[in-house]
Amino acid sequence: MNRFAILRVVAKLLIPAIMLFALYVQFHGDFGPGGGFQAGVIFASAFILYALLFGVVTARKVAPPRLINTTLALGVLVYAGTGFAALLRGGQYLDYSVLAHDAVHGQHLGISLIEFGVFMTVSSAMITIFFVFAGQDVDEGQD
Amino acid sequence: MITPHLPILEVVLPLVSAPICLILRSAVVAWWMAVALTWAAFAGALMLLGEVLNAGPITYALGGWAAPWGIEYRIDLLSAFVLVTVTAIGSLAILFARAPVAREIPADRVYLFYVMYLLSFTGLLGIAVTGDAFNLFVFLEITSLSAYVLISLGSDRRALTAAFRYLIMGTIGATFYIIGVGMMYMMTGTLNMADLAARLPGVLHLRTIDMALAFITVGLSLKLAVFPLHFWLPNAYTHAPSAVSVFLAATSTKIAAYALIRIIYTVFGGPAVFAPMPIDEMLLGFGMLSMIAASLVAMFQDNMKRLLAYSSISQIGYMVVGLSLGNVEGLAASIVHIFNHAMMKALLFMAVGCVFYRVGSVRLADIAGFARRMPITGAALLVGGFSLIGTPLSIGFVTKWFLLEGALEKGWWPVAAIVILSGLLALVYVWRIVEAAYFRAPAPAVEGIREAPAIMLAPLLILAAINIFFGIDGTLTGDLSIAAAQALVGTSP
């Protein structure tokens, strides 16, 4: 991969920008087009680009399967936990209105939280799917 | 504060426990958690059934959004009845699962088994409680996707191809269902079942709605494994791990039968309204074909699990025929058979699982004479066999009684004759198992085996007791299903 100096340099410049753009899409989600799913896919694409240029083995060191599995599960828990928080504050399950002092802030906070959960799960799932397909010949049978 | 939120807790608690088990990565913790959650869900289902009996249907608006706009969970008598059935099976199958899972699945994957079990369980409960046609699709996919993984965990390599075939057929079924829902949405602008039921009569004459019903019926029939669409089922049940066969054989097709009843009766208001497309007659024909054809195939099987799988397809025929009769007795037969068939198939697959645990084979030739060494398992198998045939004082008889009543009320003697014929064919294939278990000289593999461990026998005996009790006194389940059927047929215009 040493031959492709231009690709590597450009990728190094692009990867932080891709991640930042993912976060933009993430936080823009509650006002306009965007949200956790799209942001998660964009964020994962940064990892996939890194793995394409520097190899799956190096990429796995950055994002160990154990960590990715954990965030995969944590995303679901963040989503469901937001629902439970609403229950504990006296609302229906996933009723964001009760999460803050007034309904509008509550809805805002609730959507941001569940979108963050979606973001974690989707980006982890994307990375896992890529690693499983790309790493089949490297270490079959590992997580 | 828990009671008003029971409908959602029923679904969300198992859903949340699955990722927790994934993070903890411990088989022991995962099993205990699955036991706690399934039994809690069973208790919750009983409470919900009690509440529905006292105060009528319960609704729950997710996120506080009112019904036609937000997702609504709606539990009526039928949902509560199915919920109790599914949670009872789920909580008994998990007790049974521990020993065979530890033996049949590689140690580093056992915790994943319980994660998938909990997810599949979540999906089944979700289908039962939801009052939203699209939400039903989501739960159908949750339960099916995890079922594919569960089947593929079988120690036999053929489990992979069986799971893959099920994946393809199941996905086609789910896609057909969602195409149908999309067409209904196109014409009515709503996904809520109660709202759909109110709006559909105005557009029933349109071709799009005919297509929607056709797609949904075919899609759900695929999941239900009605006769020509059953090809995924025998391999999936045969090559899956023992515990998975118990759980899936007793729940997955039953929940599809529930979904079909829900769509035809609650959403479309009963099959009688389809004068231009006689879907009830088609279902009746395919249901009777299932009963006879699958029984004929089952008679010639040498593998006990495959024999029981074909008998499942034949028993699914009873449910389909019942719901296609369109009268209260017929529908009640379908509903009570959801419970009865779940209990008898769980019992039979558990007994076969016990035999497999000790003998290591499920071929009739290899297990010959096992009942002398494993008397309790043998007796349980006998009880399940009687239920399958539908002899008096077995739960199968309760179904047959309703079904015959429903068919005779319409004056359809041939249907009644087919039901009785199917029972006689069941006698033939059950006899093959009984003969191998009791009357043949013991096979070499059977020498020196002991009775299955207590943790596997406990759920087996509970299920056998349920089979005997509700066979002798079928009034509780019978009255519940008649009340549920009356509520469903009563809503038809």
C-alpha cells in the first residue's frame, strides 16, 4: 500500500472530515433531513475507507470486535433506556415530553438520545458487517 | 405503576435483556436472565388475560401519540390468549434448553443462543400485542431473523442449508406481507388495524385491496407453512438444535396463524366479505390438503423430528380450515388449536429432545426400545401422541370437536370426513413411534442409557400435565376461544 501515497494522504485528510460530517448529520437530524441511521452509515464509511487503505488487520486494532460488539448492544440499550426514563418520569413508554421541564425541550432531548442510540448501533453493525466479509480469510471463527 | 404499562413491558424487557446478555458474554448469566424474563413475561401475560376478562380490551399508546397516528398496542381476548400460550412455551422451553444447548452448541456461542432466544421471544410477544399492521411486520422480522440464527446453530452442517432455505422463504413471506400492507396504506392512508377496519369497507371493491389481501394471505401462509408453501419447515425443524425445535415448532407457526386470523377477521372483517375473491374457499382447500398430504408423508419418515415436522404441517391444516369456515365454532377451533398444538408439539419435541440427549440419534431404528430405559419420557411421548391423534380426553379432541361442530353447522360433511380421516392417518404415524419405543427389541445404542436429567424432565412433565388436564377439562380454553371468536366474528359487518 506504500505506493499509493496520494490516496493515503488524501484519505488521512478526508477521514476526520467524514467523521465530522457524520456528526453534523447526526445533530442536524432533529431539525431537518438526517439522523442516527444516516450518520451511523457515514461514520462507519470512515472506518471502511481506513480499512481499505491500511488493511483490515490495522483497522481491527483501531476498532476491536469486542468494543464494536459492545457499542452495538449499547445503542439498543440507550434507545430502550430513553423509553424507560420516560416511564419512570410518569409518561408512556418513549413519551419524550416528560423528559425535560417543558414538552418541547423534552421532545428535543428524547429524539437526540434515541438517535444517538441508533447511531451507535448502525455504525457498529456496518463496521461489523464489513469486517466479517473482509476478514473471512484472515481469521475465520473469531468474533 | 407497573400495571398500566404491562403491554409495553411485556415486549421491551426481553428486548433489553438481549443486548445486556451480549455485553456480559456469559452463558450462565444469560440463561438465568432468560429464565427470569420468560417467567416474568408469563406472569405478565396471565395478569393481562385477567384484566382483559375483567375490563375488556387494553390499549397502550406508544410515546403518548394517540392511536391512528402513533403505534398502538391493543390486547383483546385473542391477543391475551396467544400471549399466555407463547410465554408458557417460552418459559418451559428455556428450562429444558440448558442441558441440550450446553451439549449441542459450541461453548463460546452458548450466550449467543440465549441472546437470539430472547430476541425471538420478543418478536413473538410483539406480534401478539401490537395493533399496528406495520409494527406487526417489524416483529415478524425480529422473530424470524433470530429464528434463522437459532436453526443455523444446529450441530449438523445441514442446519446451515435448512436455515438458509428458511431465510429465503421467510423473507419472501415477509416481503409479500409488507407489499400487501403497503397497498392497504395506499388506499386508506392508515396502518392502525382498528382504523384500517373502519376505512376498508369503503374501498373493498377496488382491485388494489384484492391484491393486498392476496399478498398478505400468501405471505403469512408461507410463514404458516400451509401445504404447498411448507418446504422450508421439515428441514428447519429436523436439523435445528433440540431446544430450538421445541421452541419454534410450538410458537413460530402458531404466531403466523394468529397474524392471519388478525388480518382476515380484525382488519378485513371476516372472510365472508370476499365475494369477488373466495379466499375462504381457497384456504379451506389448502388446509384440507395440508391435513392429508402432510400426514401421508409423515407416515413414511424414519427420523422422529422430521415425522413430527410433517405432522405439524398437517396440524396447521386444522387451524387454516377452522379459520376459513367463517363461523364462531370454526374460528374457535383455530384459536384453541393455537394453544393445543403448541402444547402437544412442545411436549413431543421435548420428549424427542430427551431421547436425543441420551441416545444421540432420532432415527426410529436407533432408538428402538428406549421407553423401557426411559419410562417417563416414553409416557410423555405417549400423551403427546394421543393429543396428536385427537383421541377423547386429549387436547387434540377439543379442537376436533369444535372443528366438526363448525363444519356440520355449515352442512359441509366432506370437511368433517377429512378431519376424521386426518386423525386416523395420525394414528398410523404415532403408532410407528410407539411401536419403536415400546415393542421393538432394544437397539445397541439404547443399552445402558438412563432417564433424562431432572431439569429436562420437569418441563416435560409440566407439559404432559397440561396436555392431560386441558384434554379432560377443556372448558377453560374452550370458553376462552369461543369468547375470542365471538368478539372477532361479531365485528364483521
